[in-house]
Amino acid sequence: MENTVNNTFQSYKEKITEFMKEAIESTLQSEPYNHNRASKWTNFVIDKILEKLLQLNLSYQYIGEFLFIFN
């Protein structure tokens, strides 16, 4: 049973990681950093990820947090 749970979690983890990568790349790939737009980008990325999570139709609740770090 535990192995099944671990495999399921790993499967979801991989899907969610891909959702995150797609959302971030599609939002920021060609955008230079602009402090005034960071809040909008943050909301947009979180919304895209949550939209994909809801499509999985799992009985979970989600909390999103996103942090921009630029050098």
C-alpha cells in the first residue's frame, strides 16, 4: 500500500513540476525584469498552475506562493 502511495505521489509531483515549468516559461521567457509587473506575473503563474491542478480533478486543496529572485 505504501509503495502505491509513493508511486502516486511521485507521478503527481512530476506532473506538477511540469505544470510549474510551463507556466513560468510561458509567462517570463521573453520578458525583461520589471518590478512594476512582478506582482502581475506572480498572479498569472499561480493562476496557470492552479488551473492545471484543477484539471487533474483530485480531491485536494491548494495554496500557491511564488517568489521572483533576480541577480
